[in-house]
Amino acid sequence: MVHLNVLNNEEIEAIHQATLRVLNETGVILTQLEGRSFLLDNGAKAEGDRVFLPPDLVEKALSHCVSQVPVRGRNGKVEVLGDGSLHWHNLGGAPNIYEQNTGIRRKATIQDVQESTLVMDALESVTTITPMYTPQDIPGEVMSLAMYRHALPFTTKPVQGPGVQTKAEVRYAVQMAAVIGEPKEVLTLGISPVSPLIFPDDVVEAIFEAARLGIAIGPLPCPTAGTTAPFSISGAVTQQNAEVVTAVVLAQLVQPGLPMVYCGRLAMMDPRSGQVLSGVENGLASAATVHIAHRYGLPVNVYGFSTNAHTLDIQSGYERAINAIIPALTGADELSGIVEMEVGVMGSLAQIVCDNEIAANVIRARRGFAADQQALAADVIASAMQGSRNYLGQKHTRDFMRSGELLMTRLADRRTWDAWEQDERRGIAERSQAEAERILREHQVPPLSEAQERELDKIMAAAEKELVKK
């Protein structure tokens, strides 16, 4: 596998030591009584709304973590984060959808959650699925639960649960997961503290509930360098690390050995506008996050396909490729962001299909190539030079074609000008949209049983009754 190091060992250790200093001297804002009690009983100190975590408490919690997190789909297939493979999943939580055929940007609905899940089920580079859109036709109090409920019937791949923020959301998500399997096996949950270094009461309660139920957690801080984190990449990574590590401490105090995925969502601010950026700095920050997570022996999930672009244009292509290839070559276990457009607030069916091919290219780049005796081909060169001086008929050529030495793309146009000019679908965006439409027409997913559908509806009804404010 090809490796890239954006930090050396001394720099990785410096980030760890700076993190310990931040947690010990600056602390985190945490007022939830049970959380404070847990931390204080284990050596932390408190002053006002701050809690200060000593280095030995942090190190002990990190020592309990496991290096692999399996998640199972309802087809029985298990994807293991941390097994050395590069896994991919999609952006979760976009409120808008871009229609490639019309050029219209509109609000996402439950139908978009269903259709996007169906398309991703058919694509080989998408390893696990996160409910993609925040449907605007659903009350906000149960939106994340509705996303999960309406993704489950449209894929057999592992569905990593939506981001949750409350104990009740954790409880209902676990009930839904139990409809398709053992929740500890088929569900992971993302839970987001607030940058900088703020752990609201609901977030702490959600972490505790998930930990008690044995559900794998991915802490998901989303700091922006320059507004909610230092503007230097290493400083922002240090703060993000402190936020992730605090979540690790809380979860491991409740359930030592709980599977956890180190998640990084650090972005940069554009000083010209204050907007969040998806430049090459995102790729560098993600790579640094990979280094520090692996320093702790944790599987790591970071941004991959991030872009500010509004359509499937050149900007989208180069920002996606740069921001995915850097952490991929650094050794990321999972990359997020399939379908992401407009820095996470929009997506499209065409983008999903296009990203499937970009991901395949990234996987190919990470695999590298062999330089053993067979690959070096000295005997093959000699044979060709003594005969036709052409390699088309060589067994060596056939063998390496079959071995995947060359990635056979499906969407990238490698035809002549004349062939391209005669095609009505000249662009990759148009071809991606056509493929998405074909999948929606033809792809079949084994349905849930009627009993499972009824049970999911029953759980959603109970959630709405409890959580939706009249």
C-alpha cells in the first residue's frame, strides 16, 4: 500500500502532549451532573462550568479502546473499520438536493432519503451507508430517527446510524436497529460535542446511553479553524483531538472497551467571507487526524469528498480528489463525504454515482503496484524484443490486465473526439445522472418483512408522540 506522512512521529506526539495540556489546564465546559460526578470520581477537577481532565485519566481511557469496529448489514456482511481496508460512506444530513436534469436546488424529502440509499446500495465503492438527507417534510424533533427508519428498507449494507444528540434519540435508534438485528452489531452512532470544547447536557446523556447499551460511538466534533478553533491546522487538530478524547473518556468510564471510531470533521474558514472552505487544507487536516487516531490505536473516519462546488464541475472534481487522496494515502480507515456538495448542505443522485468512480480511483492509487520479478518483466521485455516487439499478445499483458493493474473506469470519457461528439451525454455529470436513473429503475433490494415495517412505524409513532412539540 502507498503511504504518505504529513506529520512525523515527533509532531504526532507533540499534538498528543498539547491535547493533554489543554484538557488538564483549560478543560472542557461540562455541566451535566452525572458526567461531572463520573469525572470527579476519577481524578478530574472542576471550577465553575469547567472540568479539567488529568493526563492519567485520559491515558487510561485511551488504553481501553479497541482497534477494530465491526458493523454488520442485514444481509449478514460485516465491514470491519480498522482492518487495513479503506471503507467509504456518504455525507449525512444535507437539507438540499440538486437535480442534475433541471439545475434546480430544492429541499430534500423522505423520498430523497429512500432513493439515495437505493442508489448507494448498488454501488461497489460505497461500503457503509449513513442516512443522507435531513428531510424537510418531517418534524425536526424526529428528523434523525426518520432518516434512519427510511434508509433501512432500501439497503442490505451496514447502515451507520444518523447523528444523535439526545438520550431519547439513542433509545429509539437502538429500538429500530433491533428490528433488523442485534443493535450492538448493526448500529453505530455519531454524537457531536460543540466546538470549542463544549459538552452540552444532552450530548453527555446521549454518550452515556449509547455506552450503556454497548453501541459503538463516533464522536463528531465539527470545528472550523478561525472561528471555533485556532486558525493553524495543528492547533485546530489539537482542539479537535481534545474534543474527541473527552468523548472517549466519558464513554470508557461507563463501558470500558466500548468500540469507538475516531471521527474528524475539521474545516477551514475563508477569511474573505467567513464561509467554511473545502480546500486542500481539509485534506491535510484529515491526514493529521488519521495520524493522531492511529497513535491511539483507534480506527479513524475523516472527510474525503468535501467541496464548496454547487454542481458537478471542475472545482468539485479537483477538490474531491485532493481531499480524498491525501488522507487515503495516510492510512484512513474510512472516508466520508460521498455525494457532498456545497460544503455538506447539498447532494445529488448524479454526484453519488460520480463519487463511486472517484473512490475506485483513490482505492487504486492507495493499492500501489508491485515491483517483484514478475512485474519487473525483464524476461517479457527480452521475449518481445526477439519477436514482434509488441506486447499485445503476451500472456504477461493478459495476466496484468486481469489482476487490476489498470482501473477500467465506467464514467470517465476516454474515447476519440468523433465518438464523444456524437454522444448526447457528453459530460460525466450527464452520464452519472443516467446511471442513477437506471439504478432506480432496475436495482432491487430484498424488502423488510411486513412485520418489520409495522414495528418500525410503531417505533416512529412513539418517538413522535414523545418528542414532537405540539
